[in-house]
Amino acid sequence: MGAQYYGADSENGDRVDDPSEDALFMMISDLNDSDNTFVVVQPDEDDPVWFASVAVLDEGGYETVRRDTTRNEHEVTISTSINDIARDLTVWMAARNISAR
């Protein structure tokens, strides 16, 4: 059974437990290309079966990586819309939690 709780951690040390779409939006908005380049969201467990990350690209925009080993999923996308990224991650994470219960 997967974790029922997950957290979002940014490179600069910020952490949000069970982040909402708005919290993800804020964390991604705070990313920059020097000292806070990524956010990782994953279950709070020793060996998580899924994770998602958002990283700033040098040429602008964001790379989103979603991986779920239980579903054999690995997807990488590029986007410039923080709103779309936060919404898509929220929907994707909700599907992880439903299947884990």
C-alpha cells in the first residue's frame, strides 16, 4: 500500500505537506535558475513508488517529470504555464492516492 500523505520539497529547503494546487503554483513560481531550480513531490515513505519533479530550464520554461513504477509510467513534458503544471500535477497525484487506498 502506498503512502496516503506526500510532500513537496524545493531545492531551497521549503516543504509543503500534502500540497494543494495553489501551494504547488506558489512553489513553482518561486523557482529560479540559480539556487532554487526544482521542486520534487513524492510520498512520505522510505522507497516511494512514484514522484514528480518540476525544474527550471536554462532556455526558459519548466520540465516536468512524472514517474510511477507501479504503473510503469515515465513522462517528461516541457511547459511555460505554471498554472497548467500545478493543475496537471494535482490531478496526477490524486490518481496516485486513489489507487493506493
